Amino acid sequence: MSHGRIFNKIEGSICAPRGFKAAAVFCDIKRLGTGKGSEKGRKQDLALIVSNGPAAVAGMFTTNQVCAAPVKLSAQRAAQHFARGIVVNSGNANACTGHQGLRDAKRMAEMAAGALHLKVSDVLVCSTGRIGVPMPMKNVERGIRACTPLLARSARNGRQAAKAIMTTDTRRKEIAVEFRIGKATARIGGICKGAGMIQPGMATMHATMLAFITSDIAIEPSLLKRALRIAAGQSFNRITVDGDMSTNDSVIMLANGLAGNPTIRSRDLRFQIFQTALNLICLELAKMIVRDGEGVSRFITLHVHAARNASDAEAAARAIANSSLVKASWCGGDPNWGRILCALGYSKAKVDESLVDVGYAKPGSREILFAFRRGRPTNVALKTLYRISAAPEFELHVNLHLGGANFTMYATDLTEDYVALNKGDVSDPASLGG
């Protein structure tokens, strides 16, 4: 695949960039179930991602006021200039676990640093899984010891790491691209997980969304942080499956400079090329999360046009994308513009009903069929609209005609399968809570 004849898709995900290794093992971290659909037997549940040398580090973390111990630890370490490694587990979120949870997160970093012969401050920690259950540290220690000798730079090892971070995900999510930066060839690779509890809201101190991105680009740490903030704002912060922000959302990036390009120190053309590549990686990973949302049957690209300001555009989009009534209608393929108007009306955005347009389009099509224009239903036949909205993917266009601000979100429908997956079972206590 190429993107504008600049970025070529390659194999290897997080191991594609020079100087990055990964590995994953099963160490039985999940001692209790986490609802239907998350039981995957002896799947890998702990992974290591390591750079051969110091790497510029950047991180984005959940803004949920109730955040997990690994988030608190890693947010501090991502604020540094450099790091070397990440230890991540699935099956246990280490969230709402009090002082012991923070001690356990620190201990995970210490164990990984010792096994890898790194400084403790060079290791970040991430967790995903059940909330409120103490981390089984003996299992974690056994896993880190077993994982370390397996570290290698290979597409297989990248795939294994992508599997290890999955919870209710049904498939791996990974990507890598290669591109020219001056006379050098640079690479960016990424993996992520997420299927439920998805509506990230991340800032520099910000089932769960986790993403790990590696690059061999040489770039100043402050610029890497800026680039990740921009890329996440256009991707991970524009997706929703169920409107719930996790306690553990994290995006961490390492860039070790082994591509050999002159270090990017300013927002010049080289920075813009890198930014465009990173935007592409983050958006593709974010879309993978939405398409693999728990129980989803439709992927919707929602465009809000001509809002009064940026805040209104985002508020309008989120109100529509997270409305249970709207999402239920999408499940049935129903182009129910009445529910969309209702969500607009209670959003914090300024809305004038007499100006609003609501239209549907096939993915990527410029032809929009309007169900509602300037405050009135159109004469477009319902069955014509249904042919678009009943497809697995479609675009929804909402024009407020009040200003120049636009906002795009990537959303899903709400299905019976989502409820079945998340409701728990009183006859099976292990499926309840967390």
C-alpha cells in the first residue's frame, strides 16, 4: 500500500523500525473472568517492547479522574526526554487497587529493568483488563523472566506482542510504514488494542485503549511529544464505541534515531513529513479499534460541518455518536434523522433547527443524499436512504450552517451482542464486576 506515493506499508509493526525488539508470553495474569467473550485460554498476556538504545519518548494518557496505577507511573516517565522499554500486560488493569497497585506498577518496572539491564526510570508500564483485582505479581515476575530471552526484531514477535495486549478484541491491530526523510529512510510501526470502554480523551498527562508506536526517526523529544499530541487528536481522540473513557487509556511512542537522518529540531518540512506519517499510523490504528468494537455491525464516519466554533463542532459530533437511540437505529440500518436532531438539540453546541442538514453517503463518496434540509424532511425515499445506512460502513453528514468549524468522528452502532458481552451473569460470579 502507498499513501500519496510517499508512505509504503511494510511488515513488522513495532519491530519494523531499526533497533526495536519485542516478545510476549503467557503467564496466567487473568485469574478471574472479565465477562463473556474475554476468555481466550492460554493466550499471551505479557509483552516487552525494547529499544536497543535511548529513544525519545512521548505519551498520552487518560484524563479519567479515576486512573490506573500504571497510568500514574508512565505519565511521569513519558514526561522525560528518553526511555528504553515498555512492559505491558492484559487480563488485569491494576486500576482501583490503592497504594498496593502503585507499588505493583513500580515493581513491574523494576523487574523489567533488572531483566533488561536498564535504568528503572527508562521503563514504562501499561496494563489492561479487570478493574479492582490485585496484580498477581509472582505470575508477572515469571512472565518477565520468560519473556526477556525471547526478545527479537521480527514480524512474528511484533504479532505476538499485538496478541498479548488483546482483551475482548477479536483480532490483532498492527501497522508499519516506510518513508524517505531527506536522504534517509525512516520507519514507524504500531500496535494497539481496544474493543469496548472506548471513547479516549487524552492529554499529555492523560476494555481500554492501548497503543504502542515505535520509530527509528531522529527527532528532538519535545517535537516528538508535539507530534504525538497532534496525531492522537486527529485519531484516537476521535473514536467512540460506547462513550466510556477507560481508566487505563495510554498511547506511548519511542523514537531511537537509528534511521540516521539529521535530528529534526524544528517544525520544518522534515517534521511535516514525519507528522503526516504518524497521523496515518494513528488514524489507521484508531479505525481498527472501531471496526473491532464489541458486538458492532456498522462503522460510521460522522462529519459535522459549519459549526459556530471548534468546541461546538466536537460537542455536536459526540452527542450524536454516543446517543444510545441513534446507535440503536444504526444497528437496524435505520436512517433515523429525528434521533440525530434530538441529540443535536441537547448537545452543548449552538443549533438552529431551521438551518440543519442531515445526509447520508457511501464511504468516500461526494454524493450526499439528504434526509433533512434547512429544517424540513426531504422527499428522498426512505428505501433509498436505507440502502446506504444498512451497509456495514457509511458516512453521516450534519451541516449546522452556523460557522466554519468542522469535526469528524468514527463511531459504531449499538447491538444486542454488545449488551450480552458486557452484562455479566449472576449465575457465574467470576463474570461479574471489573
